[in-house]
Amino acid sequence: MLSPKIIALEEGWNNEIKAKAIDVLEEMLNNGFDQKSQRLFAPKEYVQTYTTCYNMCTQRSPYNWSEQLYQRHGETICDYLTKTVLPALRHQHNDFLLTELTKRWANHKIMNKWMRLFFMYLDRYYVKHHSLPTLDVAGLKHFKTLVYNEVKKDVVNAMIGLIDAERDEKLIDRGLVKNCVELLEAMGMGSLDAYVTDFEDQLLGSTKEYYARKSQEWVETDDTPTYLAKAEVALDAEKARVAHYLNSASEPKLLRVCEHEILELRETVLLEKEGSGCRALLANDKAADLSRMYRLFSRVPNGLPPMAALVRAHIEAMGNEVINRREARLEAGEKDSNQDPAFVKELLALHDKYMAVVSAQFAGNALFQKALKEAFVEFTNRDVGKFTNAELMSSFCDRILKSGGEKLSDEDVESYLEKTVQLFSYLTDKDLFAEIYRNQLAKRLLNQRSASDDAERLMIGKLKLRCGSQFTGKMEGMLNDLAIGVDHQSDFDQTVKEDKSKSLGKLDFAVQVLTTGYWPSFAAIDAHLPPEIVQCTRVFKDYYDTKNSKRRLTWMFSLGNASVKGAFGKKSYDFQVSTLQAIALLAFNADGDGAAPSLAYDAVRERINLPDEHLKRVLHSLACGKYKVITKTPAGNTIKNTDAFKVNADFKCQMRKIRVPMANLDESHNPKRVEEDRTVAIEAAIVRIMKARKTLSHQQLLAEVLSQLAFFRPNPKVIKRRIEALIDREYLERDPDVANSYRYLA
């Protein structure tokens, strides 16, 4: 058997590898060819070269040429790069340099690929056993060392020049830049080091300079909306630029530089620009511009707080304008009343408007919700005139919920109630609103003026949702009293019907039993009742005592109502009046068949036993109101102790059923009771906190008490007085060892 022929190094290299493969490869690269339609080497040609290399690497020593072939592989690539590629690049500039480099890089990848295929056996054994760079890596390193390092500065400058040209709206070859970026990525040998160090850092620097210059031009010539529109276009363009030809890792860095230059450094000027800044956009309802402003400044660290501060200032100014208009009306002589629906509706409309702005233009961002809340808290608690805003809001609800008030559909009623409760949530004195609302609710319920029980429960439910059951417990108790009262009345009517000894005479008599703790405290009046009514009250008391022996009835005649039939000549009328008005009218009944009496003021007071302040209101409603059922002498619009009264024999009215209104005998709320409730709440909070903490400084205790009181915000001096009172009653003591500190006494 013959041994295989030994291939000498020079013979194999020159005659086979170089002549039949490398020279052919270089010639085809230099002449250019179409990779898609042309093949460099047929399979037979490639296999022949590969076999020669294989044989030269597998011969026994000293004829194993692996080391020499690995060395000549590198030398071949270096020689081609030095003699062919570099000269072609040295005289090119700008985009011509990029075009040539792109072409040479594409050729190098082809060359590197075929050189690796020819010498593949070296990668499998020699490279692996000697821990050398693979043929592919070695080829890239040669390109980086000999070509890339030589031209990278000019290449990067050319790339940045093209990018700046595109920013100036010129048409460029994006594919050219993309190919150069791929080259930069490849030069990192598996990392982005070369891309970042050689290109990205310079790109960020040039971007900073470009947009510093541009933003200065824009801010000098454009208003804020125009500037922001240009800024948004620029930022979108930079993002698209990355997508088209830069590495995706550059996007956050590039956008951050742009945002800093275009937005962050110019924010104060843009937001406060006269005539087109944030407040001007709010004032002119520029929804699209506000949305853009929010979108852009939300990209900037701490970009939204300054904007939120301006939004708050604007809303506060708008609210103060509403308050000032009410104040101006009062100063101009308009009557101050607890009924000012137009004012409340203005506040509701303002809240609706800016709630919508915060939701739509500012995406419901918490900063802007807080700004809205702080602004409304500021001016909603600014009272002008005799009546507080809490009372005006409660009276507005009363107007909506009362029959004969606003003519609204069920949907409108619910909408107004929800909006009013939203406005109520900004009040610091929520307990004052609750007291006023409870008094008005009581009058609606007792006078049967409530338009809808469902609407009443709906409103209480809304308040309960925001403030808890403690806030609405008494209101719910009032509604429950009325519900139970229906059964009480039914049982009473049945008892009277069955027991003939309990006669009510000719009167229809109904009683509503109320639980004292739920209802407001009303003035108890010991009036002289007509015998018919005295008989009815006695019958009901006997009935009630048999049902509830341990409960005590107190009659509140100021809360009752009655229907009184009055005959004037041939015509009779049904007067819908309060119980006190009914008692007063009956006092003028004729004795026997004689004429109706004329009574002096003192005589009327003696007959019905009403205090002056109440009697004058009752007589005023009957003698000076719209329906003058009685006349007074002398004539006038005020009731005096020297007046005399008699039935108006000439009374006429087109209606047969007449409701005679009367001014309220009770205030809308009892300020003294509100203060008492607050005193209890403050002391309870102090004791609760001290019981848990045992020892606290004055400032800490003050802060914790204020944080726990949700329904009102007392003056710190008031809290201090309550602490002193608790010390006097030995709930607390001053700490003898620490100044301004208190200790809890168990």
C-alpha cells in the first residue's frame, strides 16, 4: 500500500489555495458581482480547496502545516485590507465615504465567510486546541484594526452629518446609515462597546447641541402651543429615527437628551409665557394643547408639579371670582338669603368643568386631582355674607328635594345631588353642613314636603359613602321613624274605631311619634289648644301609654300642620296651615251666633299662650302675608303689641285650597349645639389618642387630634382649651419631667 503524497507548504499554498481560491476570490470582489444571482465557487471548486487544506493540516510532523496556514489566513486578509480596501477609503469624504465603506464591509464579510469555509478544518482542531481566535473573529479583528480604527472618526462625523441633515428635513439615504450602524455593532465583537463609545456618545453630544440651538430659536419666535407641537414632532421623529436605523438601546438615551433640552430647560418659560402659557390655555379651554402639554411634561422628571401648581392657581382664581361676584351682589344691595341656587350652580359648573379637564386632558393624574381638591378647599370654605357656603349647599339640596322646589327629572335630581356631595367633600366644617341638612330634612319630612323618599335615601347614601355611618346615623333614624309611624297611626286608628270611649270628635287626627335622639331639638311651646284638639291629644296619650308605659310624650306643636275650613260669606276655603296658625285662626271664631271678635294683641296672646317671638310670626303670616285671612289695625307690615286684629270679612281668593306660608320658628341650625358636639368630639379624640400613646408632647397631640377630626377643623387654641379642661377633670396631667408634654391618667 502506497503512503499518501506529502504536500509541501509552498506548493499547496501557491498552486492550490492561493491560485485557485484566494486570487479568484479577491478578483471577483474587486470586479463586483451580484450575490443573489452569482455563486463565487461551485461546490466542486470549494471542496477541492477545502481538501487541500485538510490534507496539509493532517500530515505528520514536520509536514503538518496547521500553524502556517492559520498564520497565512490572517496575512492574506491583512494584505487585502491594507493594499486594496484602505486606499479605496482614504480619499473619500462624507456620504461617499459611507457608501464606499458599506461596499468594502459587505465584501469583507463575503471574504471572511469563504476564508473560514476554506480553512474550516483549522477552526475544528487547531484553533480549539491552541485557544486561538476563530477564523471568523480573527477576520473581524483584522478589519477593525486595519480599516475601522483608521476611518472611524470620519465615518462617525459623516453619519452624524446625515442625521442632522434629516433633522433639517432633508432627504437622506437611511439604508446607508443603517449599514454603517450594523458595522459599528459588529466592531463590538458581541457587545455594543464600539457602537456606544465611538458613535452613540458623539451622537448624544451633537443632539444636545442641535436641540439647544433649535429650542432657543423656537422659544424666541413661537407661542407655547406652537413650541410644544414642534417639540412633539421632534420627539416622535427621534423615536422613528431609532426604529429606522439606530440600535434600539439608543432610544431612551436619545429621547432623554431631547427632552432635557427641548422641555426640561424651557419648562418654566413655556408654562408661564404670557398669553399662551398653562393658565392662558386653561382660560381659553384649549383642550388639545393642554393634553399635549401634559403628555410632554409627564416625560420629564418633576415636569408635572410646576404645571399642577399653575392649574391649582387658575382653578382657585376662577373659584374666587365666583365668590367675589356673590360678594359684589350683596354689597350692591341684594338680599342675603340662605337660598342662592345660582351661586351653588356656578360652583358646581366650575367643578364639573375642571373635573372633566383633569380626567380628559390630564389623564386623571393624582397630582392634578390634588391640585383640584386644594383649590376647591381654598375657596369653597371662603364664606361671604351672613350665610356660610355649607348652609347654601344644604339649602340647594333642600330646594331640589322639596316638593314645589326645582322642577327636575329623577336623573337630574340624582346628578345634582352627586355634584353637590362632591362639592361638600371640600368643606372643612362638614359637621355644620350635617346639622343644617338634618334640620332641613326634618322640616321636609314633618311638613310632608319631601318630593321623593327614594331621593332622600339616595342623598343620605351618598353622604354615608363619603363620611361613614356615624355621619348619617341620625338622618337614617329620622327616615326609619317615619316608616314606623305609618304602622303606629294605623294601629291608633284601628283602636279608636273599635273603642267608642276614645272619640276624636269630628276631627281627622294623626300623630307622628319621633325618637328624641334622631331629630333636631325644637322649641317646646305650651300653647292653649282648642278643646277639640285637647280631646284628641288626650286620647292619643292614653293609647300610647298603654303601648309604651316607660316612654314620655312631649308635644311639639310648632312642627304640626292642619287643614282649617273657613267660611267667608257664601264661600268657604280650606286653609293649609301650621298647627300654631290653626290655633290662632280658631281664636277668632265667633262666640255663639255673634260676630267674629276684634282682639287686641295682648288678648290674642292670652287666648293662645304663645311667646311674643312666635306669636308675631304667626300673626304676620295671617295678616301681612300673601293671603290676608285676618286684618290688623293700624295697617302696616310689622306686628306691634299695640295692634288689634279681626277676621278679614272681605277675604277672597280664586283658589279653594290655600296654603298659607309662615317664616320658620327655628334657625336652620343651632350654633351652640354644633359647638357642643365639636367639644365632645375633640375631647374624645384627645382621650383616645392619649390612652393609646400614654405620653405625648403638645405639638404631637395637636397634630394627631387634627388628623383624626374628619368632619371639621378646629382652631388649635380650642384644642388647647379642651386639653386644659381634661387636665382639670383629671383625665390627663402635665408631665413633671418633660416640658410641654402630657401623660394619660388611667
